[in-house]
Amino acid sequence: MQQMQGAVRSYAWGSRTAIAELTGRPVPSPHPEAELWMGAHPGDPARILGPDGPRSLLAAIEENPQFHLGAACRHQFGDRLPYLLKVLAAVEPLSLQAHPSAQQAKDGFAAEERRSVPRDSPERNYRDEYHKPELLCALTDFDALAG
């Protein structure tokens, strides 16, 4: 087992206390902290803490997927971590989000790739080919609308 440090994402709707408290850092944080990412997302991978210092989880998986993912995960999902765990700390209302089905994500990504839409373009809707199923597990009182 290895200790992991998540990547903190700052957005205006975030809390200055919740994620800082959760991670044992001083409160209040200097900026709003909205999301704590625990995964291997290329945009902000978590870091594995080891004797040689922090190391990107994404780089570790790329170097040795068998060790970090295991045979069953690799068989089903390939050499990538198939989820991104996010801890959200919202103190302001969040925008409406709509995520595509698995097939819509594959088709939309392929269409934008064929049209050569840059992956970092604001005109891009599909930055990868994966759908984004979500699960909400509230740690404190939280109101959400679904459907």
C-alpha cells in the first residue's frame, strides 16, 4: 500500500475549509478549493508519496500497469485507471452538468478527432472517449437535483 496525495482543484464555488481540513492542511486555505482528485487523470493526476518524493500516479501506471492496476482491471479497461474519484466541497450552487452515455462519448470523441478539433479547444465537447457516470455520497447535508 502506498500513500497518495490528491490534486486540489480551485474553482470559485469551492470551500476554503472542507478540503483543507480533510487533508490536514491549515484552514482557511488561501483560495477556494472545490475538488480533490484522486486518480490518474492526465489533467491533474494524484501523486504517490514515497521515499524518493512525490510521483505522478499516471506516470506510475504508465510505467507498470500490471503492478498498479492488476490483471483483471487491465483485461477489462486496458492500461488506464477506469475512474476518477472526486471529493467536492461546494459552498455555492454548481452549474448543471450533463454527461453522455458510453456510446455517445465514443462517437462524439471520434467525430471531433476526425474534424481535428484541438483537445484543449473551448469548442471541444469530448476531450476523451469515456463516459462520465457519477455517484453522489454526501458527507454533510447537500441538496441535489437529478433527472
